[in-house]
Amino acid sequence: MWQSFVDLIHTLIPWFDGGLADVVIILIKGVALILPLIIMMAYMTYAERKVIGYMQLRIGPNRVGPLGLLQPFADVFKMMFKEIIFPSKANIYLFLLAPILAFVPAVAIWAVIPMGEGFYITDLDVSLLYVLAIGSVGVYGIILAGWASNSKYPLLGALRSASMLVSYEIVIGFVVVTVVMIAGSVNLNTIVADQAGGIWNWYWIPLFPMMIVFWISALCETNRAPFDVVEGESEIVGGTHVEYSGMCFALFFMAEYINMIMMAALAVLMFFGGWHSPFEGVPYLEAWFTFVPDLVWLLVKMSFFLFLYLWIRATFPRYRYDQIMRLCWKVFLPLTIIWIFVVGLMTQLEIGPWF
Amino acid sequence: MIKKVKKLVKDFGLGDIRAGMKITAKQLVADKITVQFPEERTPISPRFRGLHALRRYPNGEERCIACKLCEAVCPANAITIESEMRDDGTRRTTQYDIDLFKCIFCGFCEEACPVDAIVETHIFDYAFESRESSIIDKKGLLAIGDENEKAISKARLEDSKYR
């Protein structure tokens, strides 16, 4: 998909070649990725308010535009025109660096996420490792925000996030190990290609408990309810966000939502066959659905997981901090380690069509 | 022992989580109870006591005879009445002010009135732009009465069965 686009640019502008062309093409790729991502993120906030409203027997936003569909834009403009307030004793450089450190890794991860057959920005051989590595850099943004604000609630939020995110990263790491053991590769493209051939070949069946563990850890990694103790409106006001306003806050917000979308994409890529149609190998149905592009399948599956985020948020009360820690170290970690052995046995004995 | 195993199965089968999510899923498709206020309104009892109004007889003559019973009964002293004899020999008010900041909307003025002149309408969504405008004078009260005469008489009729 990209290659034909690059060729098109070269034929359209023949003198446009060499180093400059590469830079411009990279720029265009970046914008083509980030712009839809930000629009997705904006409408994710709309969907969140609407879905949670419906689950609470309310209607949700419905004033701006038809069905309130322009609400995200109203929010964006409000955020842009709001004043950015600096706490008088805060370290301004760190204070401004924190939202950038939260936002940049959230977007940078998307460089390796494949969105279709051969439709990606980079085909990195260690893409899953890259996702884990860059994903943990995002924690620095939150910790720095808490520290630089020079205020007690943000600091508490930062302390919570530091230990929580680090613990759950271990669990996610182990879950990824099971996926890698089955696929035999750390490349997301290969992992998805390995799941070709219908819904029965996807990894969610041999890794069913891991999928659930991954999803709950993903809730934790993205600071979403019921694990949103980092923000904890009712306990520590807004956690690390307390002192931030305007676009600085918007950057944190965008980082959180882009991370959510990334986690949904990762769950689909690792457990639900990525862009593969669920009807592959099924007579008739496979032929009927061949017209659906790869990207649409991926987006449909992702939107289910994004809906699950909202559904879970509307359902459960917030976990207490020590309960979150207990869940991580005493339940998930032993479970994942046991399942690593189970998967090891399954791969050795070659049970099922997955290995 | 069996109890423990049962609990273990329930916990690892996400029993409570599934039950909770089932409830929210049902709520998602249930009828919404929000009332879109300016466009939709909740039903109001005919006895509802809102903004005041002065009524007229069908021939256009104002009902109020300046008996000052409402002024006397008003527990908040919100009503001020001045009266004089009109050319045709009847007693009429020259001034009839209600201070809506003082008024507690008890409805005693309405109860006291022998000619059903002062009434409380169903209007409850009004606002003032300055402090002085909280006092409604006779002209304003009569205007409110003229504007809402249909609704006022309908509410009186509905309520008359129970009085």
C-alpha cells in the first residue's frame, strides 16, 4: 500500500528524489498515521461519554451537532483556548517536558503496529519488544508530571503509577512471552501471519487465560477504570493531572487514549488474528467477505476491545491500591508463569493447529 | 473444601465480573430516563405554585378589588398594595407589587383571594437580570395573567374537584 503511494509520488514529481524525498515521505507517513489516530482518539472520548451515559440510563452529549457528533471538536477548541497555568514553585522545564514525554511514546509505538497486509510504517524484526520498551517510557511522563508539579496529590499519583505500571509491565511481558513461544517470532507481522486461517487458528484459544490477563493488565497499564488509582478523582483529586490545564492536560489525555487504542490493537494482533477475516477457511462465508479490506477487519475487532474499555469502566468500582498489587503479584504472575509451562508442553507435544 | 473449590472456580471464571457486565449491558439498551428540559418537561400537578399572575374577567375587567387580604396573609410580606376609588365608584389597586425574592411560594395569597384574582401559575423557569427586576408590578402581573389565562383556568378547573 505504501510502496504504490511512494511510487506515485516519484512519478508525479520526477525531480523530487534522493534524501529530501525520503524525509518528506516519512513526514507524510507520520501525518497520515497520527491524524486518523487523533481523530480516533477524539471520537473515543465521545463514544466513552455516550456509552457510559447509556449504561447509566442517560443520553450523553447531544447538543453540539447532530447526536452531539461535533462534541470532540468543541472540547478540542476549549482545550486550545484555555490558559496554561504554572504552579509558582514548580520546575517549569520538567513541568512542560512531562506531557511531551507522555505523548511522544504513545504515538511512537504506532510506528511498528501493522494495520493490514504490508501496511505499516516500519517492519521492525523486534517490534513486540519495541512496543514493550517504548510503552514503559510513557511512565516517565506521569512520574515527572507528579514530581514537577510540586504538589502533594500529583506526587501521590506519581508514586502509585510508578509501582503499579512497573508491576503490570512484568505480567504483560510474561503474556507476550507465551505469544512469542507459539508464534516463534517477535515480529508483529509474523505473529499475525501465523494466525491466518479462520477464527480457530487465532491465538485466543490456546492462550485464553492469557488473553484475559493481558486485557486486565492493559486496563492497568493505561490507567483505566477500575484501575485508575493514578487519577483517582475521589481520593487524590486528579492525581498527576491536578496542576495541568489547557493543552498540557490535553496531551496527557491524548496519550492515555492513544495508549488505549494501542492496547486494543495489540490485543487484536496478538490474540485475535490481526487483520485476518474470521471466516477464512469457512465455505461460502469466506467468499462473501473477501471484499472487506484488511484495515476494516482490524478496526472492527479493535472497536470491540475499545467498547470493552468503556463497558468495564461503566461497570466496576475502583480497586483499592493494595488489591491491585495483590492481583498482580499473587494471581496474575503465578498464572502467567504456569501458562508458560503449559504452552511449552503444548508446543513440544504439538497439540492443536496453532504450533 | 468443596466451598473453597467452588469459590476458586467462580473467581477464576470471572463469575462476579460477568454478572456485573451483564447488568450494564442490559442498561445499555434499556429506555433512557433523561428529560431534555427546554424541549421536554415533566408533568406538573394542577396545584403547582410558580410565578404569580393577576387575572381578568372574560369582559376584560381586572378581578382584583384591592381587599388586601393577600397582603395581610402573606407570611413573607412580599405583597405591597395601594388602592383608590375609580371614577365609576369601584375600589381598584393603583399599585400591586410582589417581591419575588421575599415570596416563599406558599400559595396563601391565592387561597385568601375572594375573587381568584391573584394566582400562581405553572411558570417556574424564569430569571432576573438585575436585582430590581425581582419586584413585579401590577402591569407585569396582569400581562403574565393575560398571556397564560388558558393554562391558569384549565389548572383551576382540574383542581376544583378536590377543593
